[in-house]
Amino acid sequence: MTMRVAILLFDGFDLIDAGGPYEVFLTASRLLERDGLPPAYEVVLATPGGDDVVAFGGMTLTRLTDTDALDSADIVLVPGTIDVACALSDSALREAIERLAASSSLTASVCTGAFLLARAGLLRDKPATTHWEDLGDLGGCGDVEEVIAGVRWVDAGAVLTSGGLTSGIHLALHLVARTTSVDLAQRTARQLDMDWSPDPAR
């Protein structure tokens, strides 16, 4: 069964936080289709209202899906941003995260996206990680049980968080391993020409 992956975008998001996992899920599905199998993932880029967004640095993404049009997603992924305070003040983004997370099997964040999950109450009583520069701030926000340093991702069951930037690619490969197979994750990593380990500390 094809799983829907919803990547939530907003002005100022870090492009690699979203684009890295996007490429992982697309590549994993392409490898399966090459084998004559159905794709494992349908990737949807969504924003509250379906509005265009401008990534940090100025790249504009258009023709996005309205989060209100998504009745559910199997995996919800929230990228990070340089301007965390601005993203945290976006009530429409928070509501979209809360609504989609409530109906998804897995919710994940990349880098400082962990702060958005924390604000939505998704990290309460759960361990988490984020970019190494922001570990202290995440631990001090009061909405996280424990902050883990020195790992690429933390799998807390229904909620997963990753370290900074390219750690999101490693997290996405872990999601492929968890939802499909370790073999597919390893093949995907090889296709992307990157080193990946099922061990989050490597």
C-alpha cells in the first residue's frame, strides 16, 4: 500500500530539511517501481491555505497542496528554519501540525522543526533532538522530556526528530527502513551516493 508523506512548508523553512527527505522518499519509490512493484510513498508538499512559500535564501515553491485538503497522511514531516520565533508564532502552521499529526501514524521533524513539534505538544514526555546549536534551547522550552545529543535522529515511537540539516536525510532513510525495509533504505542511500547507517549515532 502506498503511504502518503506530507511535508509541511512555511516561509523561511530550510530547503535541505524538506528537499533531502523529499528526495529519499521519491528515490525509494522509484527503486521499487524499477523492480516492477508499486511505489511505497506518495509525497505531498503542503502549506496552510496552499499558499506559495519562500525558503530561506529566496527560493519560491508554488502549486502546493492546502493542508485543509489533506484528510490524513501516514507520515507528517516538519522541516526546520533559521527564524524559529517567526514559525512558532504562525498559528495556522501550528493548527495544521496538530490536525495532521492526530491522524497520522508517524510525525517527524528535521533540525529546528522540533520546536514546532514541541509547541504543538507532540514532544511532551518524549526524548528528542535538534540541531546541535539549539539543544540547550530545546531542553529549556519545558515541552520535552529529554534532549539527546550526538545522534542523527531520535525515534520515540509515533514521533521522531532529527539533528540539523542533512540529518533529515538520515532520518528519512530510517523512516524508509521502518515502514518498508532496511534493504530498501540501504539501496536508496546507495542510489543517493551517501553513507547511511541504521545506527542513529553513526
